[in-house]
Amino acid sequence: QVQLVESGGGLVQPGGSLRLSCVVSGGIFKIHAMAWYRLAPGKWRELVAAVTGGGATNYAEPVRGRFAISRDNDKNAVYLQMNNLKPEDTAVYYCNADITKGGRTRDDYWGQGTQVTVSS
């Protein structure tokens, strides 16, 4: 059973930093693209950042220059370094991965979410 486990959320003051982690486990053959999404109250879920299997990255305009996504293929992990956080970054952050399982089926998987709150 594929599982994505996130960690690293919390409460931080404006201008502060947090680093989110997501580790994938369970019956994996190959992890393709990995990404972070967020869901804020009263808003649609939005893509924050993504990284392909080859390491190419893509960022949403509101976070470009402040956030950095990276992955460690040896650890089946993806990270999101968030700097200069703003109150509008407050949301539940979800890890997402496009995974081919050992049985060669390919599907989209989600973590349980981690709360990030930016407030003074």
C-alpha cells in the first residue's frame, strides 16, 4: 500500500521559514513527478510547486522566489523549503506523487496534509 507521509508544518511569524517533508513508502516501482498543493479556507486547491522525475521544477507565481522544491530519489522524498512566509501562505499543504507501483499500475497519490499557519 503506497503511503505519503508529510511533516514540517506549524505556526510561524510573517517573514519566517518552514521546511515541509514528504516520504513515500510501500510497493513502489517508480516515482514520476512530485508536487506540493495547498488548500486555504474559502479557496480552491492550488498547485504550489512541482518537480519532474528529471528534476525540472515549476512554481506558482505567488511563491516563486520564496519557495524551493527538491527531491531525494534515494529516500523517495520531496521537500518544500518555504522562506519569507506571508499570512496568505496559510493553508493545509498536501504532497502529491505520480507513482508506478510494483505491479506496474500507475496512479496519483496524496498525503494527509500538514497545516501551515503564518501569523504574528
